[in-house]
Amino acid sequence: MEWRRNVWFQTNQKSLERRKEPGSLKEVTKETKQKSSPTNPFSFLEFSTVASQQPAFIAPSPDHSPPPQLPESLFPAAFFFSETSHKMEESIPFIIDLEKISEEKECKKLREACERWGCFRIINHSIPLTLMAEMKSVIGALLELPMEIKKRNTEVIAGSGYMAPSKVNPFYEALGLYDLGSSQAVHNFCSQLDASPHQRQIMEAYGKAIHDLAVKIGQKMAESLGILGADFVDWPCQFRINKYNFTPEAVGSLGVQLHTDSGFLTILQDDENVGGLEVMDNNSGSFLPIPPLPGSLLGNLGDIARVWSNGRFCNVKHRVQCHEASTRFSIATFMLASRKGNVEAPAELVDHDQPRLYQPFIYEDYRKLRVSNEMHTGEALELLRIA
């Protein structure tokens, strides 16, 4: 609770100052409650007092004192997550607190989130807010480089280098590298783009932190299925920094088409001011918006997670919708699959009651299968199904 109160205060201090009139906070709470509905279990994150023009991260004070604490009575009711107050047909275990992940209850929530939705918010993670803010500043500068410099960012595998706006995604461009866990790969990426010493330092620090976090979450996902000692350290993490240039004419259109990620786990630092990410509910086929929550990260499961879990985990279908004319940034880290051998479910997840669903395969072969058949929402897995 303290984590969320601190972030809320930091992003909304000026809003609170503007709303000191008697009864104004009551009206804000009323407005926010109206936004939360049983048909959208994620809408509780849309607390209305977050001003889109407010900075999401506040530099620490010179004496490193913590931000002032506010009584919970001042917070909009929708700011606090309750397992019983936000339901569709079932409770949505959507926010995962990594400080509590060793507790049985939180581990169970993680498994339920992976099985039901294939996505979850991550709070109390190990990445400093200041580093997240610095990283966003770095990617903004890199994506503003001249086209001739950005084109130096060449691919190792398809999609791992510079992606210019295209007919399919005219509002989208990205820079990337294949293996964020490799210091040499990070060095090469920075050299391609003439990154400054400071930008290199931030890239290296962020790369190590986000890679370590992806490994930890992968291990906790495995533990939620009863598998101890799973090793994800050697799994390469593809890195992509994204920019969406949404014009007034783009409002109502897609920034990125509907797709699943091909890998195991994606850790996303989404834009703290501009929303647009939507996930599909596999039960109903409807789309649910994922509003920003400053300071948090988002975990999305891809096709490899479905195969590795022997069908237990959901590979979430998602897209980016343009709701306003603005620039939207995001930072995505894709943990792909093991470098060693085949992608397949561990023996512990295969038995008489749940036989192996997919034939073993090499990840790169699967990625090419998706591309060559233009199957971008996980349909290619059906070509590998055993029964």
C-alpha cells in the first residue's frame, strides 16, 4: 500500500493542491468509482486524478527523504485493488506484488493471472523509478536521431533492429537489439547509434536490471506450477524501444495490429501518460484497455509460455489502439526461449491426464513459421499440436 501511495502522491501533488475546495475529493472519488465497472476489471487503474501532463517520476529530494505520506481516506476508492470489489465472472489476480511473491497467496495469484489472462501488472519490482525515468529519456533521444543513424541499427534476427514506419503500421517505429543480457550486444547497439557515455551507462544498468527481473519472474511462474530450480538465465532477451506518432487523423485506428508475442515472457515499461494497449479476453473475445499505472511494469505471456506450460498458461492477444493525437513511448523486453535444444514442456507438466500437447521444436524455426504463414496471433501453434 505504501508503494502505491507514494507513486500516487508523486504524480498528483499538483492535482491535490488544485482540489482543496470542500467536497472536491469526494467528487473525484465518485467520478473514479463510476469508471470502474464489472465489465472491465482493469478499469480500477483509471483513477481520474492522474493528470496526463504531470511527470510520472519525481527526482528524490537532496536529503533523500521519502515523499510525504497521506492518509488513505484522501485516496480515490478505485485506487486500491480489492479481490472482492473488482470482478467479472471471477476474481482477476491482476496486480502481482514481487515483495510478496514468495508467499503462497501471491504465487497462486501469479499462476491464476498466467492461466486466465496471460498478463499482469508488476509492482514492488527491483527497478528504481529513477532508472526507469532515465531510460525513457534515453529512448526518446535515440528515436529522434536522423534516419541515416537509426538505420545503422541492423537486425540479428527479424525484428531485432530498426523498424521504420510502414504501410501496415504507419505510426510506429522502433529500435532494438537481440540479446539484452549480452554486454557486447548492448555495446554494439550503443555504438551503432553514437550513444553518449551517459546513455551507454543507462542502457547497461537498465539492461542488467530488466534481464534479472525477467529471469526472476520466469522462475516464479515455474514455481507456481510446482517446478523448482527452473533456469532461465541463458534465455536471450530481445529488446525493443517503441515510438507511436499518433496524429489527429490516426485517432480510432490501430497503432499495432492484433498479435501475440512469439516468446515466453514480455516485460513492458509502458507510457505513464498515454494509454492505448488493449488485451483480448479469450472467454468473450472482447477487448479490455490496460490503463497506465506509473512506476509499475506489465508482464505479457507469449506463445512459448503456452507450449512450455503444456497449455496451462495463456498467450495473450493484444493490440495498441490510438485514442488521442499524441506521442507514445514504450520499452519492451522479450524473453524468448532457451538457447539449448528444443522448446517443450518439462516432464513434470506431462502426465496421463494432461499428455504433451505440442511437438518439440527450435524457437527460431517456430518464429519463421509464424512469419512465413502470416500467423501473428498464435495460430501457428496448431500446426505443431500433437493431438
